[in-house]
Amino acid sequence: MKAVGVHNSLPVTDASALENVEIAKPSASGRFLLVRVHAVSVNPVDTKIRMAAGSRLEQPRILGWDCAGVVESVGPECILFKAGDEVYYAGDVTRAGCNSEYHLIDERIVGRKPAKLSFDDAAAMPLTTITAWEAMFERMNISRDPTANKGKSILIIGAAGGVGSIAIQLAKKVAGLSVVATASRPETEKWCRDLGADQVINHREALAEEFKRIGQNGVNYILCLVGTAQHWHGMADVILPQGKLCLIVDTESNQPVNINLFKPKSVAITWEFMFTRARFQTADIAEQGVLLNEASGMFDSGVLRHTRTQHYGDLNAANLLKAHAKLESGTMIGKLVLSVS
Ligand SMILES: NC(=O)c1ccc[n+]([C@@H]2O[C@H](COP(=O)([O-])OP(=O)(O)OC[C@H]3O[C@@H](n4cnc5c(N)ncnc54)[C@H](OP(=O)(O)O)[C@@H]3O)[C@@H](O)[C@H]2O)c1
């Protein structure tokens, strides 16, 4: 079957950084589904793994951890899906990704594709939805009952990107929080407001000064999606006493940060890594499928909207490389997808 893979870690400016390859079509065993891929999205993790894959690999590393497609066949132990079901999922970073015609996926981390979304629009959503959902509702334990969150607020740093675009919606429309989003350009500010942000501040300015400007004394929760070390002091300034902070990216160049800054306010600091459940085969791994199904219902009922803003054509090495370049520019608004025909 056709796929796009990496044989050598190369910068995005090198036309051979991604290659069209032919690999064996897998077959489903155990609790795995064989999915006919219809559309894929691209995340910063793809570019990071492309650069870390190694050199002169005998077998190409297949990237891609956002997929929408149709179940072609199921392993003998599958109980959740059957052939013909339309699905969407992010997957497992320790296994081959979905940049191929067919893909094997553990059914426990798969969700029913939102019926009202096209395959392209559905493919834009799983990885970022899982990340934002787990970060807010599981790691920070934010209630999904808006009445329990009356008067509470969240700061989302890097809010116009893939994760932020769904995080704004989950925070506002599901949890009923007051949302302060960060954006540094007029078009990203507008996008954040359109998605439901109550306030938009600029992450290129000091956070404390920006909070003064909007007349807010702090927030109960912070979801930091970009620039962990860069925003570390600013986050300590604007978090309210007994607040919670969730991080999703390593500190830049593994720069150390001073955890003590958060002690006076008794702030709880937590990490979210959306591949944890699959990577460590945690006992609650199937919760990822459950949350994707819940989110699917929210897309269908109109509580949530998809965040696809761009289409990069059919999946092939040249188009995928353009998509990687866009991601690496750090200027994404929402999500981009490619179709698999
Ligand atoms: N731990 C996990 O499970 C997990 C899951 C998903 C993603 N991630 C990581 O989280 C990061 C964000 O992912 P994403 O998909 O949302 O990325 P993305 O879509 O590429 O984010 C783009 C956005 O980042 C904003 N931005 C750029 N520089 C910034 C800065 N210095 N401070 C604040 N915001 C800045 C930009 O806003 P402006 O244009 O307005 O400046 C842009 O809209 C990536 O590093 C990714 O690898 C981790």
C-alpha cells in the first residue's frame, strides 16, 4: 500500500525529508482495527518525530497521529467496532502513524466519527481534542458542570493553534469558564474571540501587564500550550492562590525552571501527554475512546465546532512536507488536513 515515510531526519527545506513509499498492507489481530484512511491531520509531534527519527533507516518511519476513516476489518477480540464503521482517532506514538492508505489501531483509543463532520473535518480533531480534554477535565479536574465553575476562569496560552482552538471551546461551552486566550496577531485574536474567548491578551507582552490592561486580577486555571519556560514567571504572576497549572510542552531546550515560584500560592502543577495511556497501556486506556465518543456527540449537537481551517490536498510527500513547513512556522490557526484517495 502507499504511504509517506521518513528514511532520514532532515530539515523541512530538504525535498527528501519525506518520501512516497510502498509498504506491506497490515492485517488486524487481537483488539486492532484495520482502518481505510480517508483523511489525516498534522501536529507538531509529526515534525518533532521527523527530526528525531534517525538516519538511513531500513524501514521508513511512518508519521501521522490524526485520522478519520472507515473500519475495513477487525481483529478477533474486537468488541467495540465492526467493518464499515466510520471512526476518528489520534493513535499511539510508539507505533506506525496513519500517513498511509490503511492503518492498524487499538480499538480502545478509537471514537465514532462525528456523523455531521466530513472525513476531512473529523480528521482535524482527535489529537487536539484528547489533549485539551484530558488536560482540563482529567489532569486539572475541572468540572464539566458550568454551575460548579461559576466565577472561575482559565488562561489558555497559545490559544489560536490546534490545541488552543478546541481548548477554548471546551472551557467556554462545556465547562462554562471565563476564558482569557493569548494571541499575538489580529487574525489569531479574531479566531480566539470567534471560538468563544472572553478576553484576548498578547503573549509577546508581560502577562501581568496584560492582565492589568484587561482589569483582571488573575485566573484559577492556566493551560500552557506553547512556551513553558518563556511564560513561567508570567504564569506565576497571574495564577490565583490555590490555582492549577497544566503544561503540555517541554521547557525550551530543556531550560530549567524554578518550581518554587508557585509555592506561595499553593499552585498544583500537572502535565498532560496525550500518548501516555497508549504508551504505557494504562488500565484506563479505553477512557480515550470514551472521551472521543463524547466529543463526537458534542460536534454532532453543535456544542463544539471543528477547527479545520486549511486543506493541503492529497496525502503525498510533497504536500505533507508543505504541511510540516506550515506547522514549523509556529503560525497555525486551527488545523490543516490532507485527504487520502
Ligand atoms: N503533551 C501533549 O499531549 C501535546 C499534545 C498536542 C500538542 N502538544 C505540543 O503543544 C504545542 C502546541 O501544539 P499546537 O498543535 O496547538 O501547535 P500550533 O497549532 O502549531 O500552535 C500555533 C499557535 O502558537 C502560537 N504561538 C506561537 N509562539 C508562541 C509563544 N511564544 N507563546 C504563546 N503562543 C505562541 C501562535 O499564536 P500567534 O500566531 O498568535 O502568535 C499560533 O497560533 C506543540 O509544541 C505540540 O508539540 C503536546
